[in-house]
Amino acid sequence: MRHGSVRVSRDARRDDDAVKRTTRQLLTGLGRPDASQLDLGGIGTARGQEYFALLFMGVAEAIGSYGFGIKVVRPRAK
């Protein structure tokens, strides 16, 4: 199956739920509250996170520090 420009095997899709559970447990173990964890999808969305790394490095270089955060702000409930 193709997802965007990434070919995703049946095994990878089947493992998504297990990987997501493990990732959530790891993040929780590192002290990240549930409300701060945002599921961005399966392996097919990985390219977007790679672009985020470029944004992060650009901001860090511009301000001369890695000491900053970027926050996703969800729309208010109606």
C-alpha cells in the first residue's frame, strides 16, 4: 500500500497500534502528561516530522539556543 510517497507494508500497518502504545508508555514514563501527547498518525506521516526537525534546527540557529518550545494550539470547542 502507498501512503503519500511512502510504501507501507501490511506488517507495518498491523504493528501501528502496538508501536503507538509503546511510544505512549515511553513518553508517559519520561514525564510527558497524556494531554501533551499528540498522535500524528502512522509511518506514512513520518515525512512531516522530518520537516519539523528542519524547522527546529532553523529556529535554534536563529536564536542561538535549543531552549525553546513550539506548541500546538487546538481550536476552542464550540
